[in-house]
Amino acid sequence: MKLFIKENNLTKGLRQVNIEELWKKEMGKGVTGYTDKLVLKGDTLIVYLNSSVLREELSYGKEKIIKMLNEALGEELIKKIRLS
């Protein structure tokens, strides 16, 4: 299966879907309700939020969020989070 994914260049898309599912699971309905979009660019996760208050609150826990998501992914995929 991994070979099929690699040969058909599906890794990036599958990672994106996996991160979106993990975000919903790990962050809960309260945060995902204000999340418009997630984009993984390189090692940076860009989180588009529609609440400036939540954006400010999450900015204090960026390192914890990175650690939590990477543990759930099983690899050190995310190095930075940008909240927009």
C-alpha cells in the first residue's frame, strides 16, 4: 500500500486529510467550529481561524499543539504552526 501511495504521488494529499481528521479529534468541536481551513506547507501547519479571540488563545499553546499532533501522526511532520 505504501508503495502504491508513493508511486502515485498521493502522500501529500493523504497527509493533509490525516491532519484535518487529527485536528478535529485532538482540538474538539469548540476549536474546529472556528477553523475554516488547514494547510500543510512543508513543515508548517497553517490554521485559518474565523475568531481573533481563539487565534490569540491558541497562540500561547503552539508548542503543545505541535507536540500533540506529531505524537498522533507518529512522526515529526509539523515544526511550526501559523495561525491566520
